[in-house]
Amino acid sequence: MLFSILIADESNGIKALFELNSRGKTVLVLDGFRYRVNGFTGDKVRWRCTSHSKFGCRAIAHTVQDRVIYLINEHVKTWPDRNKLKVKDQSEDEY
């Protein structure tokens, strides 16, 4: 990461962190989740969660001049909880 900019918006309490990823693209970080640019119109930038393409995450954000103006914070669970996985004992297999 080459730079990080933390922007706290007092009106909605959202802290937005902007970083550069390994390819030099700007990434938005909100509550530990990373978003990539999905498109823009004028000053408005639309962001989509980086796990959208792999896991179908539906979280999106919109920013205007680095202020978060819209947020759908509905992330999908990307992997199963390891504590809830049941390991099958091979001795239980019926032949």
C-alpha cells in the first residue's frame, strides 16, 4: 500500500479509508471491508465489495468528493465458520 487517507464524515459517522491496491487502483475501506470502483458519473463514484465477483456479495457504496452518501452494508459470508464444521470420522463409514 502506497498511501492511506482516512476521512471521517461527522454527519453520518462513517469513516472512509482510501488506499491503493497492488495494481495502483484506489480501494475504499469501510468497517474492514474493501470496495473497488464500479463506475462513476460526474463527482459520484459507485463502489462494489471486492468479494462480489467471487462470492456474490451485494454490498455497495456511493461517494461524492470522498464522502460516503449511500451505503448498503449487506455482505455475504465468504467462508464457513470453522467452529461449526463437523469432521466426519472415517470409522463411521459403512461399507
